[in-house]
Amino acid sequence: MGKLKKDDISKLGHKINQLKKRISRTEISGNTSKVEFRKMRINKIKKQIKEILAKKKKK
């Protein structure tokens, strides 16, 4: 995720969707070892998006 620019909200949203797909696939297969980590990353990306939107509103 280090390669993503902070201002690319569409790319961040795409990353969230990728992680959600991985979570659903792992829950189907029964391998839930990384689900919590992926949920944590989704929350981290959502916080980044909120910060970006807050900065744009201030301008």
C-alpha cells in the first residue's frame, strides 16, 4: 500500500473492495487466519479517505 498516493480516493476504494473480496473468499474456504488483519487494513484505509475528504472541505 506504500505505492498508493494519498489523494487517489478511487484507488483506495478499489483496495477496500479487493480486501473485502479476499475476506469473503477466505470465509468460504474456512481459512480465517488473516481476516482480522484485512479488516484492520480496511478500517485504516477508510480513515485515510475521511482525512482526505476533510482536507478538501477545508480548502
